[in-house]
Amino acid sequence: EDQVTQSPEALRLQEGESSSLNCSYTVSGLRGLFWYRQDPGKGPEFLFTLYSAGEEKEKERLKATLTKKESFLHITAPKPEDSATYLCAVQAPGTGNQFYFGTGTSLTVIP
Amino acid sequence: GAVVSQHPSWVICKSGTSVKIECRSLDFQATTMFWYRQFPKQSLMLMATSNEGSKATYEQGVEKDKFLINHASLTLSTLTVTSAHPEDSSFYICSAQGVGNQPQHFGDGTRLSIL
């Protein structure tokens, strides 16, 4: 069965302390891997799409990378406003347009 | 670009009432729209997938007669919670996706409280 696992469940960082979030997947024939940010009481906000192993995308303090089994979301010198839940999702062939979501990593950045 | 508007953002109503939630893609054509339910501190639970002009495909365990989904155009989908009861209280989120391997873009959700 296709699965998406995110770790850690929760992460507390001091402002400026860089770290990485992990998303491992077991889908066969990845069509796309997507990262989202979700603030409390809001819908997820799209961050990145990665389609093939070796691909990288960057946006401000965030950088997403992809291998054949996992993706990392690297956060460099985070600020308190980066505090949110980060979700990853994968799209596999044969499932129509359905995404499989991980359970997310709740990030808290302390000033 | 890729803005999805969901309305209303918050609704409180009495048990037995039907509630309609709208989801609109404002600047792109959404060939597929999704409806999710999210419980506190949990991830998104897919309820149904709809393609424009077709009947929605519901996930196992989701009552199609309770949660009516209409996707009448490439920019609008609606979810109607019929005869709502307190156990239907939740955070409902829609998303819209264009053609191909495009990301889903989400609305800001609707907080539904049934008294």
C-alpha cells in the first residue's frame, strides 16, 4: 500500500537554528511530490512541487530536495513566522488525481 | 496566481439544517476539485473527488447522501451537508487542481459547528 510518512511529528527550533524535515514515501512511479505549509485555522498553502529524483526547489529560507525514497524540506536560519505545520503529499499513477498526504510536521520557531 | 476561494469561512447552525459550502477557483480552470475534512491536530482526510460535469467519487465511509457534491463548472464546486448533526461539526477544506500533474491549491476552509 502506498504510504507517506513525515518526521519528526513536532520540531522546536531557536530562531536561526537550521534543520530539516523529512517526508518518506513508498509509492510506485511517483508523478509528483508536493510540499505545503498550513497555519492554524487555514487551508494548506502550496510551497513546492518536485517531480524527479535529484530535483531541488528553493524559496526564501526553504529548500526542498527529492530522492527516490524521500524528500527533505531544509529550513535555513528560521524565523518565528516560519512556525506552521508542513505537509507533504505524493501523487501516484493509477490513482487519478488523488494525493496521499503525510500527517505533517509541526514546526515552532522560538525567538 | 492559483487562488481558491472558499465560502463561508465559519458557520454555526442548528441540528437538522442543511449547509452549503462553496469553493471557487478564481484565476484558473479546475478540472478536478477535492473536499477534505480535518480534525484538530490531524492531517487532511479526503472525502471526495469531483471532476467538472461528472458525479463525485466518494471515499470509503463517506455517505454520499449526507455530503452532496456538485461540480457544475470549471470554477465552482459545492459541498452540501444535509440534515447536519453535531458529529458533522468539523473543519472542511476544498482544493482545486488544473490539468496534469499540477499541485492542488486549497481554500481557507470552513469551520462548521452544529448545535
